[in-house]
Amino acid sequence: MKQETKEPILTETNEPTSTETNPSRSKGTTMREKALMALTCGALLVAAPVLAACGGGDGTSSGSDAAKARYAAPTEAPSDARTGGELTVIAASDVDYIDPGAAYYQFTYMITSATLSQLEGYAPADVEHATPQLATEPPTVSDDGKTITYTIHDDVEYSPPVSRTVTSDDVKYAIERSLLPGVPNGYVQTYLAGVEGIDKAIEEAQDDPTGGAPDISGITTPDDTTLEIKLENTTSIGVIGALTLPVSAPVPEEYAKQYDAENPSTYGEHQVATGPYMIQNACVDDSGEVVDPKCDGELTGYTPNKEIHLVRNPNWGGEAGSPPDWDFRPAYLDQITIQEGFADTVSASKKVLDGSGLVNGDFTTPPSAIKQAATSGEEGQLTLTPSGGNRYVALNTSRPPFDDVNVRKAVVANANRTDLRNTRGGELTGPVASHYLPPEFPGFEQAGGLEGPDLDFMANPDGDPELAAEYMKKAGFSSGKCEGSECEITMVGDDSPPGSDTAAVVKDQLEQLGFEVNFQKVTHDIMYTKFCSTPSNAPEVCPNVGWLKDFNDGQSMLDPTFNGQNVIPENNSNWPQLDDPKINEAIDAATLIDDPEERARAWGDVDRMITEVAPAIPYIWDDQANIQSADVAGVINKFNANWDLAFTSLKP
């Protein structure tokens, strides 16, 4: 899933400003950047001795380890968790897509995990194994590996105005509608590529975008509680992994089809919930009480770029702190309000730390806030969570100048990845990346571990300008620097720190090699949806992209992001638009392997192959810093590295 880097903007009155932006704006060091780095590290150094982990190194110092132990993410609610109350989430920008069928954004998942019920979901402490949610138990796989069977609960009910029991047909429809052009899903066509009949269904959806969801013949529903999925040329691993994501949350066809007949679909603006919370609509009041059971379902609790208001789902079947038998989410809070439009990282963080009932949403905690949280005397206001992801600078390989592998190698060789990492806050925020699979992930060691593959252009994390010049000469630039019109490039990135700081360092490093960089700044959600994730509108460089695992397997890290067969018109995640036949073939082969050790080796090999062709500058495997007000008993979900709204409560 797409990583966040966005920061909040506050006005002088600490009220959110609009994140709507001009669409023309968009994820050796100069003295200015050296000063920026020094300020970042200094803020960490004075915070507390345990936070003195900044600058160079691989992120494994004793200071960094001690800090991570001290600020380890809480993954369980306290035994005396308070029920009731309202939590406010301070956010920078909007969700990528309000439609759960298209949702593919770390922050969006923070919301869907509280409002939807997938076949399986992730309990806060377990990132390796999903927990049955809508399903009664983990799926069964036939002896030949070609049939996956789910049994779902028979007592899960939709929120008003649908208010009926969920059936297996609703899950089938949810998956099928994700193939519609009006529901630009970013992962179903990747992970479900081997499902019987999906290719024909994709063609039908493309030929008739408003003709309704196409039928996937390999997905059948023998009865109201059984879902069967037939496979042709894939294993069950990726399919089961994908169905832990929002696409498997049920959608009632009789209600949604009128909205899915539009392109884009407007179902997201009328969505119904199956989780403990729902985005408020006219059917319910602030307390979740039904006031109009036959309302049209249009959301009243969603104002794009401003606010998302969650209230209790009256049809969930449980009470605060006491979930129904089929669910594992305690849902302590009465209401949750996501306030969007904040981008001043310092002011927004201070608001959270000094305030009451607040947590951060989609923005990264700045060093000054880390210092405040560490020295305030209030325990638990800061948490550090390994994200299981990476951040990198994507180079558009589909057109000049980055269609030349030697130009890309030159850019990577020249990149000071330590400086790039330091824009995120230094060593405390994670080790400098040398490839793509993150630490403690299947295939990480096989890909080279912390040191990475033995490649000259990746050897020096502080950059190697002389080697970069040699690669530029191999690309035909005799001076060792880029010359000519193709060296005039556009870069679209974040409009606020830390992403804008990262982009500034990238710009400087590109200019050292002779590139003329037109840096266009936009909010983080616009960067993805309008530019970097839309190939037809993608710039030459996207400096602020990053990827979190979809599930704990190499396919979820490398298939959507570097397989040329998975470049799609919207919600695309292969930001470099890399389309290397050998890599595509290796990815396809790796997806067919069942044995865990062999599969990890295969994905490690794929990682090496990708790193060798330099489609991007990987610069950090990051640990996410989250903050909360002193009166919040927050719980982090390690799958998403964010606050889990369905487990978080206010302190007694």
C-alpha cells in the first residue's frame, strides 16, 4: 500500500486550511541542505540521551535500539480501557479514494479498518498472520492448491439504510466491481491474476465501463455463507493475502449497482459499513441512533479535504468494549472525527501533544515533536513502529532520460542516501536502504541484508560523484553531466516537510549531474492520484513515494511496484513504470512457488534484479513515529504502523 509522507498545515489560529491545490503542483549536498540536516539531528540530540541517534550509520546503534525499545508501539488496549468519548485524528490531507474498492493508501486503511469487515483482518500485534473477521475461520485450500474456500458468518449486518445480513454474493460482488474502470483498484488485477475467468471479466469491464460489475467465473457462491475461488496459474498465497485488504469487504449489489453504473462510481459517497463504526449518513445521528432508516445513504460525515466523521454502526451487534462473537475489535470510542487540512508539522504535533483526545493521522512526527514527547514527563505520547516498508525516489523509466539504465545508475550512484534518510529525522527513523525488501521480511537476507547487493553504484550510501560521472559517460554524455533538452525534467512531490525537504535534497543531487529540474509541489494525496499514480500524467521523477506491505510476502512488496505487466491507467503503484521482461518473468515465476524458504529466495533474487537496473533511489526502511495526547490510550496496528481506531480509547 502507498506510504504517507504528508505533514499538516495550521493557520495562526490552529484551524485547518484547505488542502485543495493548483493541479500543476504535486511524494554532495548544498550548504542549505547541510544546515537542514544539522537542525534535524540537533533536535534529536537534545531530546534525550536515548534519542541521540542521527546522521550516518545503518540504524542499528545501541542508542537507536534503546529508543525503539523505550517507545515500542502499544499493541493491546489496557485492561481497564474506558468506553465512550470522542477521538480526533489530526490529518494533513484526504484519503486517496473514499470508495473502499479503490482504497490503497496507508491513511485510508486507518479508517477502513474501523468501518469495514474483510474476510480476514489484522489484529494489532500480528503482522504475519491475518485473523478471520467476516470469515468464520482461515480459508481452506484444496489438496491440488487450485480451490480456496471461505465460510462467512451468517449474522453480520450492513449499516443503514441497507440493514440486511451479509451474504457470500456480496463478497463476490465487491471483488468483481473492483475491476470496473470507475473503481480504480490498484492491486486486484495483480494478486488475483490467476483466478479463473478474471481476464475475460477485465475485458468486459473495459468494454462496458458502466454496464455493471463483470462476472468472474472462477468465483462462485454455492450458498449464502460459502465463497469458492478457482485458480489456474497461481498459488493461493497472493490471493488469500489480497483478500485481507478492503476489496473483500462486502458490498450489496442491489444498493450499489446504481452508483457503479457511473464512471467514476459514486458508491464511496453512499457506502455502507459492516464494522463497528460507519461514516455518518443521514440515517443516523451523532450517537449512532437511527433517525431515518430509509435515507438515501449519502454520506453527511464526509467533506473532501476537510473532515471524515465516524459514528457507531447501530447494526454492528456489539457494544463499546464488548464486540459481537464474530468480531475481535472492541471499539471503545463513541465517535471519531478526522480533521484534515493541516500541514505545519510543528504546530500540528504541538496541538496533539498539548491537547486532549488527539492523535496524528497521515503526517510524520517532526524532530521537535519527538523532543517534546520525550521530555514532557508524560509516558506513552510517542511510539516508534517498524513500518515493514520503504521509501524511494522513483525515476520514470518509460521515457528519456531515465529510459537509459546508465543514466539511472549515475543518479543512484550520485545520491547521498544518508542525507535523504536524514530528512526523515535521522538514524532513529530507520536504516539507510540498499534495496527494496525491508528488514525481517521474507527474502530480505537473500537480497543482501542491510548491505544489499554487491553493486558499485549502490556501494556508498553517502554518494560517489566520480562513479556517477563515469556512468553518465557510458550513457553518451562525454562531460560526465547531462546535456541537452532531455535533461530538462519535471519532478512532482510533497508541498510540505518532511517530504518537501526530501524533494529539495533530490533536486540538488540531480542538478549536480546537470539536470534542469522543474519541481512542482502538491499535497501528498494529489501527488499520488493525479500525477505519480497516473502513468499518462507522470513526471520524470517522483521523490516522495513509498510502499508498505500488503501482506507478509515478497509478492506484496515487489509485484505491484516493479512488474511491468501491472502498470495500470489509474491508482498505479509501479511508479518507475519499469517493464523489464526478465524481471517480469522472474516475478511471475516467484508467485507460483509454495515452499516458504524457496519462495523467500526467489523474491530475494527478484529484489536483486530490480536493484541492478536502478529504477529508483531506495533510501530508508523506515520506522514510523506516531504521537498522541496524554489522555489517549492509543493502540498501534503493526500491519499498518498507524493508530488502530477500533482498539484505541481515552484514559479513565
